[in-house]
Amino acid sequence: MLASLIELKSLESSPEAMAAKAAAAMDAPILKIKLSGDRPYEKLAAIRAARPDAVLVVDANQGWDFGLLQEVLPKCVDLNLAMIEQPLARGQDEMLEGFVSPITLAADESCLHTGELETAASRYSMINIKLDKTGGLTEALRLAKAAKARGCKLMVGNMVGTSLSMAPSFVVAQLCDFVDIDGPLLLKYDQPRGMEYKNGVVSGFDQRLWG
């Protein structure tokens, strides 16, 4: 059983609408907030006011530039954000080399496999591991071990899929600080005897899921 992330997507939502979504997810202990460059601080402040109890994880999804990141970070310190994922675009984040952030920055697209870890670890203090990007469980575990050895925090994510796809990620999740394997919730149909999701918690699967 692991605490998973409940996602709130910004799109063109107002701060007030985002706060309402956060309040409606009162049973979820961890919220992952997907933000564009449109009023990120205002939305986060509204969400924090609505959910002072929640752990807040931000996914900028390569949508910010370095100037916006520098502007937002000092304002967000008091919001007690757990981390900000991939604020800058892959291949355009070299300015993070040696940059000291007051909030944990996580690499997603900037670290797909162990071959990219050395560079990513010099720019980010957390690595988001996705089996779809590493190519499978073996490389994902290798990346997790290498990242932890470098002092990086870990997150496991997904690219959407059934519980059968999430099951190997569940293994990696045992090593991670954050778990985002809610792919089956975005599908109309999931594998029989799949994972169970309730109030932001994902439970282990039936052994028969493997066939």
C-alpha cells in the first residue's frame, strides 16, 4: 500500500477554480498540480489556502523558462511545496547547473536512463523514473540505485496504462519518495484484478494479475 498522487490539471483554470478542485479532493493527502506559465504562484497560493494539510507536488511539464522559475521560487518557499518537476524544457536546462534552489527540483524528461544521470544530477536533486522511458524494469532499477547513490531523491511516474503496466512500477515505488502510478484511473477499462485506488492510496494487486 502506497500513497499515490491525485492530479489537478491547470489548463486555463483560474486560481479560484484550482482551489475548488483541491478542496473537493479533501480525502487525498498528496496533490500533484500540473501548471503552465499562467499565474503559477497565484494558483499554488490559492490551492495551499484551500488545502493547508496537503502535500503539494508541482509538475511544470517543461512549461516555464528560467526567468519565471527564479521569480516563482522565492514566493513559493512559504507554501511548503514538496518539489517542482521539470520546470524547464529538456535540452534547455543547462542554467540549472550549479543553481541552488530553495525547493527540490525534479528531472523527468531530462533524465530518461542512467546514461543521462550524471548531467541530470548536477541540475536536479530528484529523478522521476518512468519505465516507458527507461525501457523496462531492469534499467529503471539500475537508474534508481545509481540516483540514490548520488544522493538524489526518487519519484516513479507513468505514461498511462493498465494495472499490468503499473505493476513493475510498483516495484520501483518501494524505493521512491513519491509515487505517481495512477494510469489505470485515466482508462475506461483496466485489467481484471488490477490495482486498487482509494483516497490517494494505491494498494497491491492480486497475484493473478500477472496471468
